[in-house]
Amino acid sequence: MKTPIYFDNHATTPVDPRVVEAMMPFFVEKFGNAASRNHSFGWEAEKAVDDARKKIADLIGATSKEIIFTSGATESDNLAIKGVAEMYAEKGNHIITVATEHKAVLDTCKKLEKHGYRVSYLPVKGDGLVDLDMLRDAITDKTVLITLMYANNEIGVIQPIREIGKIAHEKGVLFHTDGVQAVGKIPVNVIQDNIDLMSMSAHKIYGPKGVGALYVRRKNPRVQITAQMDGGGHERGMRSGTLNVTGIVGMGEACAICHREMPEESKRLQHLRDKLRDKFLSELDEVYVNGSQEHRLPHNLNISFAYVEGESLLMGINDVAVSSGSACTSATLEPSYVLKALGVGDDLAHTSIRFGLGRFNTEEEVDYVAGRVTEVVRRLRDLSPLYEMAKEGVDLSKVHWAAE
Amino acid sequence: MAYSNKVLDHYNHPRNVGSMDKNDPNVGTGMVGAPECGDVMKLQLKVNPSTGVIEDAKFKTFGCGSAIASSSLATEWVRGKTVDEALAIKNTDIVNELSLPPVKIHCSVLAEDAIKAAVADYKRKHETGEGFEKAAS
């Protein structure tokens, strides 16, 4: 077993060697521009892009013409939300989203608010899921778009996408979902799930960074978006810019592998995730899983180790790469807004750790990490005045803290 | 973020971890910070009432590595000092000793506050009875 161990697969994933192999010829030998229409270099590149497009479409139940390549999911989110808002501005100016979305969605919505759009940020329930009645009630005759993520990047909870899409379509509203954490990991089908637009990223599914895609539905309804990047009119006018052929080939191969191996891989990762969780729950007191355990990605575990601050725990397990919802680990010095939206108190948010398992993790690594974390949590609790007080029976919520 | 070697040393080998009887009249207890803020420090000083010298110090800290290191260092520094000398310890001394980056300065401020709070608690205990200033003079 090699250290450091990588358990942060929600942030990014290593590129699968099979993907690298597929990409290799497109750096030097097959370097053509897919938009070059009059020589074999261009044709070769165009064919590679078409093949990749097909593989991506197949993974999500779409058709090739519905896949628009971008630089990644942040761009896809921007293009979908701003593109719909601009295209359908005459129909209405209202967008619905939820508080636990990725910043690429939230900040895009905030930008639109500055330009006169109205955005409803729905709260989520304690398990992280959206309340469908509340969603239905939020729709007005001015609503043009619901943008709601498929699966959350911190807590891994899977939203009731099919029902959300159904509600949107009943009300004649378009439905965009950020599918970054779900696509390639769990079955996603844009037709069955009633999705009109979906953002995807290659580097979360063992493909390269810097390439992503946006699914844009062509039938029932035919979705139109206003381009946010002007230029040569690539991607049927929706996204100008020379295609990243090498990256696109990699994304296509990554999708094909996910498509083939998903049933087996998700079962294996769920087993490992459950083993990790059960080890913590049996060895330690006062640990809390954040978010729904039932509607959850198979490879995600987000857990709070009460009375142990997250950054100090990360410091103790410095040969394991995970992330924390603690303020000390964030650029803003605020604890995770996702956990806050679930109603998790700041005190527990500071003690949360996200484990994201992936294709290349082994059972041996899970056993090692479980042991290391347990040992460090125990050590830090011996150091924690809060744990000592809790054990003495002090109700910490009733203590008057000097800093308040 | 990269931690300085001194922070790592205190984190891996914290000095003077533990608790003393907070009802002991010669023990001053300072508890600062809040769980919601991600930092709580408990610092305890045991003072010799006839000399005013801090003979023992213990801490427990909930917080990041820099917070743990700041309070661990504080217990080392206050030992052997009089309570008034201990009050002269400044957070900037801790910042310099541990090479804390700007984002971690609040950890050192908290450690300074913990010393002050512990001394205040000790002095409060002695206001009613025989104050140590009197006893020391």
C-alpha cells in the first residue's frame, strides 16, 4: 500500500490509464482542428470528436447532437443558466434553485439577480433533499428555469430528479441539473429523468481536467440557449472555440468505461463506504453521518466527529487526502454552507470530514484510513475541553461562551 | 497549508495536556472561544499563593493545529512566571515563536485571552479571601 492515500474523489479523480492511452495519439500525431473541413487532419479530429460525443450521449440516454462540449462543468452551468435566462427573457425572469448547489450555480444565479432576474433559493430538509411541495409552490408564471443538482458534492445526497423534472414539465418550466457528481457513478437517463439541460465534467469520472459538456435537449421540448461565448460558431452556435479534441477523446473514453463498469464499481465502492462508516460508528461515540443515508451516492461519506475540529483531524491524518467542512480549511473562514443548509450546527460543521472513494481505492486502504482516523479522533478528544465537558454531563448548548 | 515545524511539534507532542480541579482556590481557569467558531481553549494555572508564581499549567483545546500549538506553548511559557509576568505575554510573541501565518493570528489572540481569563479567575478567587498581592507583599 502506497501513501498518501487519496480519498477526495469528489474534488477530482486520477485519469484512468486506459483514458490516457486513448488520448495519446491526439497530442502529436492526430493534432488536427475538428473544424478544418478540407483535409484529413481535420476529418480525423472531427471523427474522434463524433465518436466521443456518441459515448457521452450513450452514457446518459441522449443523442450525439444534444452534447455541447465546454471547458468543464462551471462553464456548462454558466452556459445553461445564463443561456436559458437570456433566451427566454420575454417569457419570464424567475429562476428556482436550492441553497446547497455548487457555487458555479449559486454565483451564476446571483449575477443574474444583478441584471434584474429574480431567483428563489429553496431550503432543503434535514436530510439534504428538496421538498417537492415547496418546489411546486415556488413556480410562478414568470418561472423559466429550475436548476437543481443531481447529487451533492459534499454530502452525496441524490435529489428526486425524476419527480423534479416531472413537476417542471407539467408547469412548462425548463429543468437544468448539475450532474457532475452523479454521471458515470449512478444510472442517469435524461429522458426517464425529465432533464432538459445537464452539466457534466470529465475530471470527476477519471477523465482529464479542462473538458466538460452540456446536454441540451432537442425534442419535447426543443431547448434553445443563447451563446455566452462569441466566435466561430462551433457546437451548433452554442459554444464557440476550437474543440479540445484530446480532452474530448479522453472524456468519451472515460464515459465508455463508466458505462461498462458502473454496476460492478458502484457495488464495490458502496461496500467499502459502508465498511468505513460502520467502523467509525462501532469504534467511536458521538459521530454523525450528515445527509440522507438512503438517497446517497455509493462512494460518499460525510461524517462529523463531535468535539474534534476538522482541520486538526486532517493534520493528524496527513497521509490521507480528504476534505473538511471546517471553517479553518475554507478560503472564507466560514463552515460549510451545505451543512448549514441541512440545519447542522456550526459546532458540528467544524468537525465534519468528507470521504470520497474512487475507482482506484482498495479495501486495504479503507482499513488503514479507518484505523488512522479512529486513533487520531481518540487522541484529539483527549485534548478536547468540549469532549471532557460532554462526558461530565455538561450541556454545551447551555454554556455561555466567552466569544459569543 | 504548510505548518511550521514548531506548530507540528506542539501538535504531535502537546505539552501539559490535562485538567486541574477548578474548585481549588489556587487554580485559575480560563475558557475562551466557542464551539460555533471552531475554537475553544481551556487554560488552567496553579499559583503558589505566597509567591504569586505559576507552578503548574494545563490546557485542553478544541481547534485547529495552530490553536493547539498556541495553547500548548502558552502553558510552557507561563510556568515559573508570576501571574503579572504571565499577563505580559503578547499574542505577537506566540505568532513569532510559532511562525503563524496571518490567517492563524486569531489562534494566538485566543491563547493570550486564555491566559488573561485564567489569571482573572485566580484573582477573583482571592479577592474575597486573602489576595495573593497582599500575601506576596
